[in-house]
Amino acid sequence: MATKKREVLRVKEYGRRAVEERRRASISPPFDLYYQQGVEAKTLLAIKPIHFSSYEPAEVEALRHFISVDPGMSDGEGCSYRVAQVWASNGIYFFLVDQFRRRCRFNELTMNVRTFAKRYRGAPILIEGTATGPALFSALTLKQQRRAVSVRPVDSKVVRFVRHVDKIVGGKIRISKCSPFNSVFVDELILFPNGPYDDQVDAMTQFLDWLGLQDDIDFSDTNAPDFAIGAIARGLQRPDHSLSTRAVTSSGRGLAVRARSEIHNPSFPEVRALVKK
């Protein structure tokens, strides 16, 4: 017997509760693809490069930071990408600050997540609570574990993405002008859900979903990392290490440099001033 468009099949076999349970339990393959032939994906708004505004690093220095991790499935050749993202937000815009993404062994992911956690000491660490997520949680230091949150996805990848499409199209997802991962990140969002990868999408939607459920975050109270100040000066006066923002010399001349560590520029324990007569 022919069926009409959008007619529900086998209504008596699957009640509303059974459908919701399958929706929550279906991760791979996702519910919308396996049970609904990807209908939800066909209704997505088209994502374009113009939807991603750029920002200067100085714009996010005082904002609250967050770490979101998609730990991947397993080790070995052909394994999925593992992703750790650092985000900043003022409650309105969402800034991708840093990202680690690589097909790598679990130990390498752990090292990079711990590096992010050390660099952004006040940032919550969101870890997908599936596959190797629990092992990653256990591999963090005790102090880092207190900031870690296990997040178990309850909807399909597409459903989670759909919740935030308006933010993307509205220019609320912003990327740094000089980050090497910008093009890879933007391309994955543009191609989703028909692209070859979705690990960055997973980490992003995990962060946005979790943040949307928090009602006690004070975005005016920063948890951003401290900056290091270095000085190169001409003059006879010895540098005063107690000064955190300026270099003073007897001749009144000098250069102050502010620097921050990145994943490709490891953190430094101390910056000294070199003084010449």
C-alpha cells in the first residue's frame, strides 16, 4: 500500500517513549540517519564562510575560558581524530581560542589536555563521557579533575548541531585572525553532516550545549590565564622585577613586550630583562 509524504510508519510498534529512548541511545549510527533517513539534516541552514567573524586576541584576554574535549574512539591506525578546544565567551559571542586536533594515541591527547588545563587554570574541562572519555578524566591531576565535567550526549550529532545553527549564521561563533586551524574548523562546519569528519563539531556543540544549561556563570569575572611581561631596555638602571606592566630605565627609554603561551609556543617559567650599558 502506498504511503503519503511524512506519514508515520508502524505507529503501533513504536510509542513516543520508545522513540525518545532510541533517540537518546543511538550514537553511531545517529538516530536521524538510521531511523529517519537523514530528514533532519536536510533542513539545516547552509553555513558559509561569511558567517564566521574574526577577532583580535586582545578581545578575549579578560573573558571566561572553557575547555571542551572529544576524546575519540580508540588508538591505532585509522582511528578518529581527537580534539581539545579552548573557548572564551562573554555570554553573547563564542570565541575559538585554541585547538588541538590530531589522529594520535591516547597518551598524546592526555598530555595536550593537561597542558590546556594548566594554562587555563580556572577553565571548566568538558569531556565527552563515552569511549575513552572516562579514561581521560582519570588521567588528569586531582586538581584538574575537580574542574572536569563528564558530558554524555543525549541527542544525535545533527540534533545537537541544529540547536546552534542560528548562532553560527548570526555570526556569534568567532575565530582568531591568525590561528592555523581556522580553515579546517570552518570547512568542517560548512560540510556537516555530509563531510568526512565531525569531531570539531562534536567538541563545539558539547561546549555550547553545556554552557546553555548554566545559569550561575558570571561572565564579568574572568578565569583567563595571567600574562608574562618581558622588558628589553637601554640604560644604567637595573630592571625592577616587581613591575608587572612597564619597564623603567634611567634614560627613560625601553621596550615592553607582553607574551602569552600557545599550544605551539609552550609556557615559560620566567621572563628576564637583558640590560646593556
